[in-house]
Amino acid sequence: MSNAATSQFVYVTYIRTTADRLWSALTSTEFSQKYWLGARTEAEWRKGGAWRIVFPDGRLADSGEIVEFEPAKRLAIRWRNEWSPELKDEGWSLCTMEIEPAAGESVKLTVRHAIERDDSKFIGAVSGGWPQILSNLKSLLETGATILPPKYAS
């Protein structure tokens, strides 16, 4: 990595679920569409596997490669925006999701999204998106329903 400054977004939440159930939610295409505001993740769920987010109309939103894959513990994705030329021009970012045991019947999920760039517009964009997606994920796992409606319609 270069000497460029890093822009990053970090989000920590506690979810009343198991590590295995959370991992399944993070790595299931069908389940992801329920909390990703209508978009869905698709991947070869293994280290080195291709990864992408697809809008309901089939357009590619983001693409990347899985660089770390430790079931029920850690997932890291080399990630690039594909739909906005301005954001795509910023290049590759790294998104890391860590699952840790927490008190009681809950787990701690930490999502860290970073790019080697000062004042990244991409990190600004994901800083708005991640809280919506992760709030939906938490609510869906705990109650069976999301709190925010799909943003991307087919």
C-alpha cells in the first residue's frame, strides 16, 4: 500500500443472533436481497472468489474479490463501485466484516470500509448506505422484518 491517507468508515452493532446465523445472512444471495435495500450480493463464497452487488434491474452496482473468508468470523472484500464513474475512478477499497461473540445471546458485528484516498467520495457514499443496510440486517435477524423499504426497485 502507498503512503496515501486513508478514508474509512467503521460501524459496530450488536445483534441478537448466533455467529453462524449472521454469517449465513451475510453470505446468502437470497437473504441479502431482503436487507440490501432491494439489491443483492452474489459471490463465489471462498477466498479468491468473485463478488458483486447487483441492482434489481440486473445492473452491476459494485464488484470485487473475496480476500479473506473465515466462516462465522471474518469476511474481507476488495471492492470497487461500478455504477458511478466518479466513485469508480477512486479505485479499490477494502471492506472487512468481523463477527465476535458478545454478551448473552448476541454477537458483535464490525464493518470497516476503507480506501487509500483523502476525503473519499466513495467512503462518503458507503457511510450513508451501510447504516441503512446494517439496521435492516439487525432488524431482520431479530424480528423477521426490515425497517427500511427497498430503495432500488426492479
